[in-house]
Amino acid sequence: MGTVSGAALMARSLKTQGVDYMFGIVGFPVQGVAAEAQKAGITYIGMRNEQAASYAAHAAGYLTGRPQACLTVSGPGVIHAFAGLANAKENCWPMILIGGASPVYQNGMGAFQEERQTELAAPYCKFAHDIEHASRIPFYVNKAVRHSIYGRPGPVYLDFPDDIIRAEVDEDEIVDAPRVPEPPRTLADPEAVEATLNALESAERPLVVVGKGMAWSRAEDEVREFIERTQLPFLNSPMGKGTMPDDDPLSVGAARSTALREADLVVLLGARLNWIMHFGLPPRFNKDVRVIQLDIQPEEIGSNVEVDTALVGDGKAVVGQLNRALDNRQWFYPAETEWRDTLKAKAEANLKAVQPMIEDDAAPTNYYRAFRDIVDWMPDDAIIIGEGANTMDIGRT
């Protein structure tokens, strides 16, 4: 049999694992990796800065459901990409950073742009490892991808030295790794499912918060069925937007502060009680609020606020469980309640308060006036990218 280079084997392994996009900047020692990636059918997108490349990789990973790649040169190239790793870690987005490195036989000798790259990357990653032999590339790519998308998704790092990139390996020495299957869709404890529905039936001011976890698990059909069947008021988190339409009559986005502050039961569907949700604490939340939390990561349950019921599992699967359990119950939240009236009145008051700004044609324009035109131009299926505090704070509602 013939031989294959480390660069070609890396490209082949990435393609096998569903990596279709690679963002980066070529230079020593990764020029060959970018070239082989394109030969393997991976779209290579050259960037001007490694930070931007790493941001693009994790955004592509979130949208595709498989980690996409960022390729950098050694030393400063890898360090620049750490911004994307850190962001991916906090946002729970999958990506794989492949950092070129000086040859293994020059380790510790002051090689060109030599750095302790794997050690430095590890705090920002679910998995970080050196590749010490070209024949093991399929193994490490498989392991990295599995870590990236199983459980709570996140970034991974592989250190790719120059001599491993250029090494030629006999095909019969290579053990190709299979494609990592889609993550298992774990189910919640059935007793917790029943406890959730019991709590909803007893609540006077319930609120469902739809978070990013529902978008990641592609649970839009299940979430929409759940909201339609229960008729519960809901609030999309900024990254949960699109799972449920913001113009749905049950959406309380226009009365967000009131909904969070006065709800007596909050159901978190793949949403975290972090700074976006004011940590779930007073005065932004009712001090006696009951919390039901659905999350794929057990350690996240009860973060900042004690929960009454934990639904640990995959978002799509668990909301599906809730829907099936509803088959045995003839219940939905009533159409006429004081809670609905409160939320409607607050939404109308908020609209009335900003209406003068929406109609203000003075220059320079204000955010609300600008958004009036944007809304008119924007198609219903647009993907909105917001940057900057005021842009996000005003635009998300």
C-alpha cells in the first residue's frame, strides 16, 4: 500500500467527522494542512486574524451541529485564537482549533515560535492534546469531535507539530476512526416530568424561558407543540430566539422585566440563570419563585438558585417527554387570568412609552427609529447578528 502525509490524514479525518469548513491563516507549518483540506472537500476560508477565524469556526459549529475547524500557525497564531476558544467555552459552542507547532524533536530547544500551546489551551477546552504520531491522527480527531458535541458542547484543541504534519505514514499502519454519531438524546426521570406538569397546574403566574439549549438540540417542533398545548406565556432568551416566534401572541418579550419579576413559577428550557437572566435573584425575580430547570449538564442544575424540579437530559427529547405526558392530561393555562392581563398591560405601556422615539425623525437617528425601518425591510427568516450593548438590549425585544 501507499503512504499518506500527516496533513492529508488530518484533512481526511476531519472530513470523515463532518467538518466542512476551515477558517484560518496559513503560514509555517500549516500551509499543507490547508491545501489538503481543500483537496478533501473542506471549504477553506482565509481570514485576516486568528481571533476572527476562531469566532467564525465556533459560529459555524453552532449552526451546523458539528465542530468546524480553525487552523493557525504556531506560537502567536495559536494564542490569538484563544479568544474564540474562551468564547466557545462560555457559549457552549463546538469548534476544533488545530494549532501548528514546532517539530517534536526541537521541543525545549527554543524552536521557531515554540510555546506550551496545549497547556495554555487546556483551560478553555473540553479536550486538548498533542498529536505525537501521524498514525494516531484519526484517533485524536475522533476523540476531539466526540468531546466537542457530547454533553454540553464546547471547544477542543489539537496540537499539530511540523514533523507530524510532514510525516509519511503507511496506509496499512493507520487505524481509521469511524464518524462520531450524533449525541445520544438522553431522557429525564419520568417522575420529574410528572412533577413539572403538577407544578405548572398549581402555578398562578407561570413563565417558560426558552434558551439556547433548545436551539442547539433542534427542539423547535417540540417546544412549539408544548407552548401551543399548554398556552403558557413564554420568553425567548437572546440566544433562544427563533425557537419560538417573537410575534407569537403568547410571547411576553415586550413585558420581559415584569414577567421575570412577578412570575411565581419559571420553567427554564435550556436557559441558564446567568447575567442575561439576572442570576435568577431579587429584585429582578420573585424571592419565592419556584424554578424548574431543564439542562443537559447536571452540574448546571441549581446554579445560583435552588430548583424545585430538575429535568436532566437532551432538550429535544425531554420536551418530547413533556408533550407525551400531556397526552394523559386535559390541562392548559386559562385564556383569561389576572397574570395575562398584567403582562398585556405592561407590553402596551412599554410600546406607548417608546412610540415617540419610533416616530422621531430627528438627526442623528435613535435606535428605535432605525429599528422601525429595519423591521420593514427584514424578511421573516432573517438571522440577526447584534453587536454592542444598546443594540442588543433594545433590539432583542
